[in-house]
Amino acid sequence: MLNIALPKGRLGDKVYSLFAKMGYDCSEFLEDTRKLVIENPDSGVRYLLIKPSDVGIYVERGAADIGVVGKDVLLETDPDVYELLDLNLGKCNLAVAAKNGYVEDTDRTLRVATKYVNVTKNYYKGLNREIEIIKLNGSIELAPILGLSDVILDIVETGTTLRENDLSVFEYVAPSSARLIANKSNYQFKSEEIDRIVARMKEELL
Ligand code: PRP
């Protein structure tokens, strides 16, 4: 069995469709179920439905052989895995955003609200800028609106959330898209099958 970690949600649905087209279908995936492990012995595949931020750790520790996760999450969690392929799905940008018309006061410590604590630390370290991180878990855009932070560092996909909350991108940090990753030692054992998947995926994504 090949164990594949999929991020639960929109990206996971797209990635499952891709695997299904390649012959790794699993009819249970399309059922309205709360199951977290679904498998199809005929196609030799077991899907693990995982919170996106945890996909890297499941693959790093070998609970999953391969997985799909956003580059934003890889930059944040930095798992020790092989990054095999850019799927060009789930494209977005990590960016710093602030209220429209925001002007930075460089004499003050910058208050940054984010769930990307490590990305934020690294980004501002590179700029030599002193910051205070306010760790949030969602609806990050609220922070500058309510004066909880000066800026946010978050992903921007369509830009709708920023626009509808009178915020705009202040600086781009890094582009992101879905990546196929593999456990380093499991890859040695299953390299033939995993390489076949990579080749088939490249064809499907052309
Ligand atoms: C993400 C992100 C932004 C939004 C960006 O939030 O944190 O809020 O999507 O997308 P957009 O540019 O297309 O509007 P998500 O929906 O994952 O929910 P969250 O606020 O709970 O993190």
C-alpha cells in the first residue's frame, strides 16, 4: 500500500482528483464521510486526510510515504522530506498586508499578526527589522482593523479578503503552490512507484 497524506479541504479535493485520474481512485473519498483513513486495495492506495499544517510531520516521520502540501506550510514547518514536484495548484502568495494607506514608522517595533511565526521571523531577520509577533490561528485580517497589530503576514490568494476589509498588500514575501513531498527513507524502498507517480503527474499537469 502507498500511503498518501492529503491536506483536508479545497486543495485536498483537487489533488485527489489528480490522483484519481492517474488510476489511484478511491470511491470513499467522494462520500460524505468523517473517516480520516480511506483506502482502495485494488489500486494499492491509502489516503490519510490531514490538517494542512500537519502533512509535513506525517511524511517526515514516515506515517505517510508521500503527501501534498503548500509551499507556505513547508516554509513554516521546514520538515526533513524530499520535495519532488511543484503541482502549480493552490497558487497564492505569502505577503505582508496592512490597512489601506498604512505608512510604516521605522522607529517603532513592528507588531505583526500571523499564523506563520517562523516565516515571519526569518523574513524580518533578513530585513534587520525589530518585530513583535502576535500569533493568531485564523481571521488574521481582523488584527490591524482592531489595532491589535500594525501589519499581518498571511497568504493572499484572490485578494478578496483583503479588499473587503480595506486592507492591501504592503510587501510580497514568497510565492506558494502545492508541492509533492516524500519521506526520505520510504522513498528508497518505493522509488519505482513514486517516480512513476511523479512522471504521470507531470503529464497530467501539462
Ligand atoms: C486564508 C487566508 C486569508 C484568505 C486569503 O484564510 O488566511 O484569510 O484565505 O484568500 P483570498 O485572498 O482569496 O481572500 P482561510 O480561508 O484559510 O481561513 P482562516 O482565516 O481561518 O485562516
